[in-house]
Amino acid sequence: MDTLTRMRAFIDVVEAEGFSAAARRTGRSKALLSKYVRELEDDLGALLLNRTTRQFSLTEAGHTYYRSASDILKEIDNLADLVREGNADLKGRLRVSVPRTFIDADVGQSLIDFAKGHPDVQLEIVADDRFVDLIEENFDLAIRITRLEDSGMIAKKLNDFRVHAVATADIVAQYGPLEHPQQLSNVPFIIDTNTRGHNNIRFVEKDGSTLSVGVSGPIEVNSPQATLRAARAGLGVAIIPDFIANAYIQSGELVTLFDDYIIKDRGIYAVYPHRRYLPAKVRSFVDYLANWFRQAR
């Protein structure tokens, strides 16, 4: 039995968090998987898994081996994808991290459209507002809505986006005229705690200098959709991404404020680790999203 087969069996068991679950997922028997892992441990002369009837865990050597073995097998699979790309349909699992802001908005339809058009790809979407570690947490790529900073990753810009400061006409009438962001210090503000700074909002002056305005208000929430609902309810001013707020701005339900002071250095990016052989499914996924956004403009 070759080392790669044993290595794959070990990784399947780790990722399924047990032999029984791995057997169901892979279609191999629990006894066969156990045999492969035991042979791998014998070859290495090290215990990789702690096994009891109630617990399953990696040893220190198991953690080290899992990280390296995952990278090795991923490179082998990626190379195979590269060779097969011109002669086969896209197949396999694609694990993607996305912000809830993205998946819950209309732009989240792009992921559904990809899945519909590629039925042989198992698209695993993990919605999480934190910046996941793509390598440590075994993601193929992430969608990030941000001002991109150097992260040691490869990034492809899918689309520009901006945020809007919005409020109902009643709020503007009650506290206005609102002509400069500094006035927000005296206006109820709906704080989206997902944003950087939380209660300190950054703007840019007309001379290019940066302005930070302290804000406070009746509600703090870690959801742009909930922030939008609060703004529509007249609870105060809110900062909301354009792809969430545009329909309500166009209908006149919300009005925009301080347009000339909004920072415009943000974008929607696909981010993935540096790899020698980029999987065909990742490359096709990123290209698909870029084309989806071009057509949606």
C-alpha cells in the first residue's frame, strides 16, 4: 500500500473527526481506514491519533503531520486539476469563506449561480464575519469586502464598492441641515460593530486629510442588514454598503449624507493562498465571480 493512500486515509479521518464519519464520507470501511492509519503510524514510528471509545484527538506529531500532509496532497490534487483542466469538467469540493454581509445581500446570488452552473462542484460556503486563516482552517479561498491590506495572499478584485451614510428624511429634518461629518457627534448613530473603529467613523476631508468622528446612538449590532432596518425605522444615521442600501436610496426611503467625504478605497476581493499550482476549480470560480459582477453593473 502506497504512502499517499495512507496519507489520504489519515486526512479523511481527521477532517471527518472520526473513523466512522470518515467511512460514511469516503465509502470505505472503518476497519480499512483504521488499518491504513495504523500502517502510516508504523511507517513513521509515531502515534498520530489518540483513540478511545469516547474521544478522538490528534497528538502533537499528528498535528504536525496533518498540516504538512494536507499541503502535499493539495499540491498533488492541484497539479492533477491543472493537467485535466482542458479535458474534464470541474469537480470536487470548494470551501469558501464569505462575510455574512455578502451572502445575505443580493450579491450573494453570485455563489448560488455558480453552484447551479457547476453541479459537479461541492460548494461549501462558510459565512463568518471574521478574517479566517485560509491555510490553517483549510479554505480554498475567501471573499473579503474591505480596504485590502498586504496579507501575504493573492487577491483579485471582483468589484468596487462604497459605503453610504444614510438616514430617513425625518432624521435629516430633525437634526439638519447635515453638511459635514463632524455633526454626527450630535446625531443618533446606528453602529455596525463589524466595521473597523465601531464608534469612530473615518471620513476624508476635501483636502485629502483623514477625519475620525466619534459617534453614539440607540443601537449597536453586528449586522449590516439589521443596521439597514434600524436606519429605515428612523433610529438614526447609519453607514451601509451600497449593495445593501442602493434600492432604498433609489426609492427615496433613505437619503445619503456627506457624499463628498466618504472614503472610496474599498472593494470586493477574492483572496487565496500563494500556491504553485492553483486548482482549476478555484481559478474558474474566481473568473466566474469577476464576470458575474461585470454583467451586474
